[in-house]
Amino acid sequence: MSIETIINEFASIAANPKKQLADYKAAGKKVIGCLPYYTPEELVYAAGMVPMGMWGSNKKTISQAKEYCATFYCTIAQLGLEMLLDGTMDQLDGVITPTICDTLRPMSQNIRVAMAKLEKMPTIFLAHPQNRKPSYGLKFCVDQYTNVKKALEEISGNEITDEALQDTIKVYNRSRAARRKFVKLANDHCDVITPTKRSAVLKASWFMLKDAYTEKLEALNAELEKLPVCDWKGTKVVTSGIVCDNPTLLKIFEENNVAIAADDVAHESRAFRVDAPEDCEDPMMALAMQFANQDYCVLLYDEHSAENRRGEFVANLVKENGAQGLILFMQQFCDPEEMEYPSLKKALDEAGVLHVKLGIDQQMRDFGQAATAIQAFADVLKANS
């Protein structure tokens, strides 16, 4: 199968999750919506169901969700509920709602109230520990995951056995490894894997069973490995933020010969940066340890925050991947990202990393300012390279 054929299949799935959901339902499968971030999808998969990511949509207006959401909620959260109310995701058999930020915390209850009113689908509440690394944090996480596990067993009618969960962890680790390999190959072959194609390949993972997704991605990786490393004449950047999957926005990169060398995006590499240990006797503890080992994320407590480790990590991503600068996609109404920016900027400045900050949301329709900023930034990077 050719590279173009595989990428087109991924792009088709990424562009139409509603159809993918309908296909799974037609095949007799139960599907669980997974809101960001760090939802333990492995529990859904081990229950014999399909986990489906819900990170908003670039094509929708918000109307019904406004009845339940405050105006200052980010569009990621609001569109998650909108898709449940407007028929896009109403075939889901349940929703897992993490509470990892100040918007998602009340959002879980907004969804619960909205779904109860419509007499549709159970809402599974998930609270991650702030202090995730100590033993008490691990225990709290296991307890929370156990609550999710019980709710999923009730929905699926299947017991989630330790054996099934151990097998699932291996499936997911293999998938994460394939995606990590893909982003490196995308950097080596940025003439073939454009920003829009890169995004589509990674986005499709949220809407597919991981075994099927991984098999297709490994085939793509194998084809990319056959190609010579490209001699890229444009500029390369690292992207950072929560989600930057808008094709119109990414097309601006391509129009200015800007390739994505790597990313620090929650919707992309942050989601597959860390594996769950496969040698842990208790698979529930393995999942808790995976969450504990997550790091360099604005929403996660860092006991070494005074050292500005996340800023240094992002700066090093730029240097280690041959990029000339960083483009930061700042989600509108995201307090954690806005509060972090001064320390992130300081670290980037101290490391000599050029960057530009773009305010975005998932209802963007006017890309004029973004186009001007990206073009100007590309010119600056080229002049400094």
C-alpha cells in the first residue's frame, strides 16, 4: 500500500469521527467517549469497547452547549458537550470526564446534567491526583481508575480481568511506540509528511481501535523508512499547546515552507510520550504509574517548578530536533496556559529559542492574523538560520 493511500485513509477517519462511530455501532460495538486529558483508554479497550477521543471540532458552532456552559469555558470543553447534544456523538454508550483543569472539573457535571435531562448515556467522573508520584498519589489514582473500571464493566457487561488489561497495556505501548517513531520519521521526511498530513495521521488515533490503527501506522512507517532523508530548504518549528489540528491553519505552514519537526501538543505527542510498565503484577497500578510518570505538562503539578523544567524541556525539543523556533498555540480562555506563559517565555529567551504566540480556539474562521504572524515568523527564522 502506498504512502498516499495510507495517509488518505487516516485523513478520512480524522475528518469524520461521526461516521467512524456509526460504523463501530453498526458492527455491534459499544463506544465510550474520552474527554481530555489522560483518560485511561486501556480500561475501555480491555472491556471490549471502543474508546473515542473528544477534543472538540473545527467545524461546529456552539449553540445547545451554551445552555450549560459559562461563556469563559474554552471551546474544547464546550464543543465536547455540543457534539453530545447535536447528534454528532449521541450514539456513544458512555462518557469519561476527567477533571484535570478548572474548566473540565465543572464540565463533568455540565455533561452529567445535560445527559440526564436527555436520558442518555452514563457519565463517568474521573479525578486524577495532584500529587501523582508519592505512594498515596498512586493509591488514589488506582482507586479512581477502579471506579472507572466498575462503571465500564457495568456498561459493557464484561469483566475487565487482569489478563485482559495486561494484554491491552502491550497493545497501547506498541501504539505509542509507533506514533513516537512516526513523528521522528515525519521530521526526516517533511517533504512528504506535511503539517496537515502529520496532524491527520495523529488525529485518527483518537477514533480507531489501537490495534487496527497501529497496524496501519506501522505500514506507513515502513514505507517512510524506505525514503531518503529529505534536504529541507524551508524552516522547521516545534509546535506547543493543547490542540492544533485545524487544516486551514496548518495549510498556512505549508504555504510558507514551514515544517513541524516535533511537538509538545497535548492532543499529539504528550498523549503518547509515556508507556505503562509491562512488568508490574497489578495492571491497575501500571496505569497509575504511567500517569505518575507523565511530566512537562502545564496541567500537572511539578514539585520542581521553581527550576522551570518544562520551559527547559520545550526549549530542548527545538534544539534536539533541528528546528529553528517554536510556535505556541495559546488556547483562548485557558488560564493554566496563560499563567504559564511568562515562565515559558523566560526559558525560551534564555535558551535563545525564537518563538511566536498565536491565540486560537476551535471556532476560528478568520485566519488573516495567524497567516501574517506565521509568514513573518518564517521570514525571521530563515534570516537567522
